[in-house]
Amino acid sequence: MSGNTIRRRMGFALVCLLSASQPLVSEERDPRYDLVNLSAQASSEVENDTLIAVLYAQKEGDDLAPLTGSVNRLVAQGIDEAKRSKGVKVQTLDYLTSPIYQQQRLSGWRVRQSIRLESLQSDKLSELLSKLQSSLALESVSYAISPARRRQVEDSLTQQAIDAFRRRAELITHQLGRSQYRLVEMTVQTSGQPVQPLRMRASMMAMERASAAPTLEAGSRTVQVGITGSIELQVH
């Protein structure tokens, strides 16, 4: 027997072996699905419960050393006063030292530092602001929703949005005459309309001892949870 004949027989045997190892293809096909994209939302008007205020000390002059010392002293006094008010969080912000030029020549320096105050008790923080404005300028005030309150609202809205998504998916399945659906993917997004801080005039850098706190109204904002997703509808 020639070598070519042996190789042909071996190749035929290998093909038969591979064919025998393949599983039998079922005559029944898997159910086919149609893909549908849909969305649902839930929203709520939530009262702002956190008051935020930013104050600053700023000095200008020829000699940098006394300027920084004065600003540091004013900010330190403001921090001490804030720490004595229970329920008020205080945080130092940016510290800026910048040159002042006149006719392209250095004429002096400007030193500025800011602090941020935050409290769930707006009346207490408002009272504190009236004290601090004797030495610090009020840059901005704003209201926000506290993290704990936001999480509570978002959890509730997420449940509502998922229920709305499920009802819509069941409605679409029924209206299109399908027997059932399968969830393919889902994305949950939250949003809340931001509140722009109320900017104060630079002239509010307090020089007088008796300063009144600004009139404040907490207001509310809309918190929304949106769900987008895809479902597959069984055809048969």
C-alpha cells in the first residue's frame, strides 16, 4: 500500500471521528426576542435643609507681612467664633496673595482668605453671620439638601421609578401581544436642580460693629430619579 493511500485513509477516519463527536442539532430553535428601549422617572419637591455661607477677610497695602498677619488674625477670630456655635461646621478655603499693579508697576499687595460655614440650623447660622460681619465680608449664601436627606429621598424615588419602569414594560409586553419580557439592562440616574449661591456685594466687607444678617428663605428644589433600560419581548 502506497504512502498516499495510507494518508488518505487516515484523513477520512479523522473526518468521521470529528463528525461523530459533534452534538446533534436540535430541530427546536430558541425563542426569538424583540428589543425595546424604554424609560421611567420619579420626582419630588424637597425642602432645602442646609444653609451654607462663605465669608472672607481681605487686606491691601504696600507691606505684605502686616497684611498676612491681619488677615490671619481676622480669619482665626472668625473660626473661633464659629466653633463656639454648636451645630455649625467651619472649613477654611482658599488663601490668596496677589500683587497689585498700576501702570505696569508693582504698587502693593492683596491678601485674602475665605471660610465656609454650614449648618442644619439656619437661625443659628444667621445669628452667627450677624456677629462675624463686624470683621469679615459675606461673599455668598446658599441652601442645599443635606446628604442624609438626599439619600432618603433618592431611595424612595428609586423604588417609585423602578415600579413605573416595570409597569411600563408590562404594558408594552401586553399591548404588543407578547407573552413575557426579560430585562436586558438598566441605568439609574439621579439629579437635583442646583441652587446658585447668592453673591454679596464687595462693599459688605464689614467695618461697622452692628451688622444685620441677610434675610434668608430656604426654598426647595426638585430631585429626580430617572431609569433607562432595555427589555426583550418573547415572540413565541
